[in-house]
Amino acid sequence: MGLDRRWQTVRRKVSVGDGREEDQVNAITESVETRVARRQVQQTPLWKRILKRPEVGALGGVILVFVFFYVMAPPFRQLSALSTVLYQASILGIPAVAVALLMIGGEFDLSAGVAVVSSSLAASMFATEVTGNLWIGMLLALVLSLGIGALNGYLLVRTKLHSFLVTLSTFLMLQGLNIAITKLVTGNVATADISGMDGFDLGQRIFASSFHVFGTSVSIAIVYWLIFAAIATWVLLRTRIGNWIFAVGGQGDSARAVGIPVKRVKIGLFMVVGFSCWFTGMHMLFAYDTVQSGAGIGNELLYIASAVVGGCLLTGGYGSAAGSALGAFIFGMTTEGVIYADWDPDWFMFFVGAMLLLATVFNGWLRIRALSRSK
């Protein structure tokens, strides 16, 4: 009642022409509305506020898939199996986190899968065939990956084409260049082994080492995956840039009208995807010492699927970085769970697709239920 009485008093003074109060209307209006909104949030039950989060459906999907394979595949219950599942999830999850940010910003990147391989190939060939220095090769590969992301973003904002068309073109060009340039430079479809080069041991420790937890080997890629997901979540929820990303994806024209640099945000998001591709590419390079030029095709769909399962909408403006990490975890469990269950490998991709579909449907159902109950 105190807030309402204060508001009515100010309105009355303004309506009778009290100029001294008129200058304070905007400030008091904002103060009253903020307090009322905060009070409404506080009055909303905690469980309803939790259910509104984009990643809650993905968390439910994680539980559903985990229980399913825990029952159906006894080897899945071992700690070593969990380490394998987490590693599989991290390889998808690192790019998926960046792709989720891009999707929240309202765009797609169909070139991310082959861009990971392009980065690995570039680092390896620059090091072995051009510079003779592994770290210079890695740095040049980083510049290339950021450049690919910047080019995607620039073409998008310059041509006004849909990101589907722009990045599909980039995907096809990179796919051709990966094979053609690798054959031209090395005379083969794969790069040379880098394990004997100076700096390899340090690079492997940084990008592809492992440590032991309760006697089980755990890849450092899992740690990086969790760190990237945490940083992206913090950016989205606690920074001005995060607000810009949501605004650009939800209402681009309105965001531009209030001064948000829409073009720079979109280009920046594509460059973030490029960085994630470089980082994943460096892990793959140091984990396997050599790179197959035809690899990576199709992984871009898995990154997008992880983000969608994690709560990102295809229309943009809604989603969660943490949800994309959970989506990648679902895919990791499904991929390895099918193997541990010893099902017919001919049906492998069918089982993977079916489990991802079920997880996505469950995510959507839970989100709709939460929104309907909040009204």
C-alpha cells in the first residue's frame, strides 16, 4: 500500500501542474515498478522459477537417459564408463556452448564441424610444412579460425542473407579445401605426425593430457568443457554483453533502436564459435598426432542438437549455455550407452536419434508445462 500511495501522490501533483515533482516522475516510476516486479518474483514459488529456466528440461532429459542406460547396460554403471561418457560429451560440448550463444543471438553455424578439422589441419601443416615451429602453427591456426568466424559474421550482416545459407556455403568450401589443400601440401589425405616436434609435450599437456580420479583416467578436455560452460553462463546472466545477446536474438530491430551494436555482437558470436573450433581442433591434434582431412562432417548438426536439447530455441532470444552442456552430456550418454548395451551396431544411429528426440520432446513438454502454470 505504501508504494501505491506514493505513486498516486506523485501522479496527483503532476496532474495539477506541480513542476517540482514532474522532474522526479521517471525516477520514481522506475523505482516503484522495480520494487513491484521484485516483490512479484519473490512471491512466485521457487519451484516455478526453477522450472522456467531453459536448462531444466535438459536436466530432466539427463536423468531420463541416465536411468535408462543404467538399467539397460550394466557396464554403463562403472566409473570408467562415466569418464568415457564425459569425454565424448566434452568433445561435442566445447563447440556446443559457443553454438548455443550464437543461437541465442538468433543465428546458426553449419560450418563448425569442418571448421574444427580445418583448424587442426592448418596448425599441423603450418608447423610441419611451413614454419617448422609447432606453436607458430597453432597461432596461425587460431588466426585462421577467428578469421573464418569473422567472415561468416561479416557476410551475414553485409548481405542480409540467412545464416543458414551463409554458413552452408562456408561448410561446403571448407570441406573441399580441407581435402584439396591437404593432398596438395602433403600428397596424402592426412597430415604428418607431429609427435616428434619440439613443443609437442607441452602442447599435449595443455590440450590433451589426463589425470586420475579414484583410479580412473579423466581427460582435461572435460575440465575445459565445464569451465567454458561456466564462463558462458556467467556472461549471459551477469554481464551487459549477455543482455545484448538475448536482445539481438529476440528483437534485433528493437535492440538496434536502443543503441545495441547488433552487427558487432553477431560478428563477435561467430568469432567465439571460431575460437571454440580452434580449441577443439587443438585437442584433437594433440590427442591423435595427425588429422584426417575428411573428418568433422556432420558434427555441426550435433552441436546444434546439443544446444536445442539444452533449451535453445531455433528462433533465438532464449536458451542457456549450461543447457547446451547438458545436451552434449545427453548425446555422450546415448553414444556410449548404445555401445555398452551391446546393441546391433547397424542400428546405432537410429538409437542415437531416437534418444535425442525423446530428450528434446521431454524438454519441450516440461518447458510448456512450466510456462502454462506460471500464468
